Amino acid sequence: MKRFLMCGLVCLLLLNSACAVVAPATETLTSVPPTAPGPTPTPTVDFARPERVGREFLTAWEQGNYEQMYQLLAPDIRTEMSYETFRRTHVTALDSTTTLSITLTPRTLKVEAPYATIEFVEVWHTGMFDDLRADNALHLRRDEAQWWILWEWATMWPELAEDHTFAVEYKIPPRANIYDRDGDGLAIPSTIISVGVIPEQIEDEAALLEALSQVLEMPPEEIRATYIDQPAHWYIPIEEISGERSMAYDELLSLPGIERRERQGRSYPLAGVGAHVVGWISSLPAEDLAAYRRQGYRGDEWVGITGLERWGESILAGRNGGRLYTVDADGNYVTSVAEREPKRGRPIYATLDRDLQYQAEQALGDYPGAVVAIEVKTGAILAMASSPGFDSNIFLRPTAESERRAVLSHPERPLFNRATQGLYPPGSIFKIVTLAAGMAALELERDSPFYCPGYWDGLGEPNRRYCWLESGHGDIVLQDALAASCNVAFYEIGKQLDQAGPEILPTYGRAFGFGEATGLPSLSEAEGLMPDPEWKETAYQTGWGTGDTVNLAIGQGYLLVTPVQLARMVAAVANGGTLYRPYLVDRIAAGMEAPAQSTQPMAVAQLPITQAQLEIIQAGMLD
């Protein structure tokens, strides 16, 4: 479609002016705030005025309302081009250039009936090439007293033509590593060897199956089933192994019919140590493709799916570079539009101690549970294990489908991080809170006496409750009651606290960090539940009783906490009373344009007890 060239006398006219359109004329157009987007064309467009039609088209373009834009095209153009083609043309241009939004600013209107031209400035705000700016023109034609848009390819961008499109040549930097606090690898590069078979090249199938079975640790019949019904000249991948294992079994893997193909990948050492924290990468999710493309991703990258891999995606992946240019229908270079240099990713150093983390995981084995080790004076997480766990390397190997299915269908949910999302009644650990509340609200002291015959009838004999020690602890003082975890003493403290005020113990529970997330960055965590009279009334439409406080006093009842909340609370007892926000990223290495970053400990609260009271708790814990 040819450009329409017009000339004429010049006069100034504001966009909202009521002056009639005369030819020849030139108007200066002022930008008008866009109207709200709508799914269908706006029926109130003033087709008698070119500046109104042009403004409506540009506003719809900014909003991505292609249906509205299409309805403003000249009828003959709509006959030649379907709506879907029109829409796809614009969307493809946005995706190719990684454009996030467009700003269109009209400048002047030139009219020479039956044609008009609106000169405008377009700025494409891209994820990869920053802002792309161009001066452009929007052409219109009047047919039977109505003005229509004469759209052409160059309407989108001046350097586009009907057979010209955008193209991008990418430069993708390697993904940076994740290390523990001492620099031991948690997520590192590795050479991945795909071991496969070309059936027509097999000379001794029995020897081949025996060799592959030994190397891949798979039954011979399972190996044979992968290739037996496939085309004889195809390469049939069977399993992926490390470069080290490939070298160790080089002779066995050199038999006729076996082929090895190499690619660079990622590896999680020690069978994915710290998998719930480190996470894993995978091919870019199809549902997120458009969002990633507009951040400058090509679309075939592997991205972080969970854990630090996901949290630190932009840090680890760096920034893709590339060159944006236009090509003709044959793919030949036409003109350069923009260029950006890539930036390497920056390594992340986690707070984990890899050896300690590995020991914690081995100690748990397959027993469902969690281990959290926290540095008491900073909040740095030294180990965070959840069991049953999983080997995150299975998400990197295309041939590990059966292993992935086993993990995803496991009844104990290995992917679930019990350390941050598991909710449990804490039991006797909560007696620390009960003791603190008792000293502060009831003025209990180190030697306040209790008597434990092995049971407690404080709510009446029909509601008798028992100590864990059936024979009882006999006469016992407050500090020793914590050391011995005497249920009877804490039942009594709970009853007295309820009499003093049923809100007291729940209030102290919240002050010790329960009932809300710890604020741990990078991982999802549950808030837990710190029950109180208001909560029970809302949840169960019934009142709070003394029995609820008595249950709460020993960490039972409705109370639910996460292991990381418990670890933080005990750390506060150990460090002198400061609740720190836990964290998992120790530091981020410097990059091309970014300095090194270190996480500074963040104190979020102080335990509401005196130093003397804290020392009693510490002494009881040590005992």
C-alpha cells in the first residue's frame, strides 16, 4: 500500500476544538487521556472528524484493543485483511521486540480532502531493548462523510513494509551458579551425556544390552523396549548420565549401536542436597511464554521453577543480549533497529552449610518430618531439610519421566516443604511461651512451687489430665518444671493465666512469633494459627473455655506452627531475646554493573520479658 503524501497551508488548532475541518489545513494535536478499554468497538466515535478517528485508533492501540482498531479501518482494507490477521500482525511485532507497552503521542493533523495525515511519535517500551522511538504517520480517507484509517505495515513501525518483519538475534549468557555459604556447589554447570541407540548399527544386541544395563542401571528388557519398535535409522535416547560416568564407562559405551550426545546442563550435587531450598530449573512453562518473551527471553531457555532458582531467576540468568533488525520475506537483513549487549548472571551464595544440610537429610531418611538449623544471632538458615525429599536432578533429565511421576504421585508429597509450610501442634516446646507469660502476668519466679502426682484435676476429676511421667514429678519448682517438661505444672499455669485473662497466653504466643509468617524471603511459608477467644467465636460460634487455655499451655489444642517458626523462637531465647527475620541468601556476587550484595540481619521484635526472666528460661532449657 502506497504512502499518502499531502501538503497544505498551516494553521494551529487544538484537538478538542469545535472548528470544522477544512482543506488544506494543518492542526497541532495534543495528547488526550485514553478512554477505558472495551471488548467491543465504541459506538460514539465521531467519524465526521479525522482527529477524533485518529485519536480513537491510537488510544485503542495503546490499550491493545485490536478489535476497536480493526473497526476503524477503511472498509476495503477490512475486506482484504481479516481481523485475526490484523491482530496477529500486531501481537507478533510486540512479541518479537519484547514490547511491554506502547506510548503514542499525536503531533499534527494535515488535511487535504479526501485524505488526512496525523503525525505521531511512537515509543515501544521493551523488555530487552529499552525504549524504541520513531516518528510516524497515520493516514486517513474520507468516504461519504466518514473518515477511516488507511492502515499499512508501516503504520506499526516506519521501517516495516508488507514483506518486512522484525527479527532478533539473541546472545544468551550462561546461568550463574548457586553455592552454600562456604562456596560449595548447590546448583552448578555440568556436561550431560544422552546415551542412546541407533538400532540399525547394533552388531551384538546381547552385549549392548548388558553394557547399557550396567552403565544406566536399568533392566535389559526395559532398555530394549525403548528402541525395538522405532525406525532403525533413528537415534533413540534412553537415559542421561553425567560426563564423569560417561568417561568411567567409555569402553562399554563404545560398542556399535550405542551413541552418546553431549549438551551443557545443570547439576544439583549430592543427589539434589537442599532441594526444597535450592529448587530446580525446567523448560520455560508454556503458559508463561509471553511474559518471559517480553522480558527478553528467546523462549527455549530453562528457568527457575521453585526455590532459589525461581527467586533469583533474574539474578542467575543475567540479561539476554541481542540485535533487533528487520528482514524481508526471504529472511534477508534490511536494517538495524536496536542492539543490546548481554549481561552475565551473578552467583548466589545461600546461607546453608552443605555438609550440615546433607547430614540433616540423611538423619531424617524417609521419616516424614523437618529439620531447621538457624544461626541464633542473625537468623541465617544453616540447614532446612524436609522429608521425604527428592532428587531435583530428575527435573533436568528428559528420560526421568518415571522418576518424576513417582515423586508427583507419592502419598507423602515429597515436593511439600514441611519446614516452612507444614503445620503442626508444637507440643512441649510451647511451654517456653507459657513460662514467659506466667512470669510476666502471674509474677511466678524461679522457685515457685508445684506438685505433680502424675495427674491434674484442675478442671474437675471427670476432666483429669495426665503428666507424661506416670509416677509424677512430686514437688517441683518452676525452672525444674521446664527442664522436666512437667505437664501438671503447665496445666496449672495455664489455668491461672486463663483466670487472669484468656487473652494473655495467645498474646504472648503472637509476641514469640506464632500466628504469622516469619517473613522468610524466597520460599512460600504458612502463617500457622495462634488461637484466641475471638478466633474461636468466629470459627466455631462458641466461647473460649479454661480448657482451651490449659490445652494451649502445653502446645496442644488448636495451635498450629511451622518448624521454622519454632526454630526462630528458640533462637530468640538463645540470643538474648531478639526475633530475627530468617533468611536463606547470604550474598550475591558482583556483576558487570552491580556491586556485591550481602544480607544484613533484620531484628523484627524483642521477646516481652525481662532479662532475669529470660535467664530462668535459658537455665531451664540448659537443664
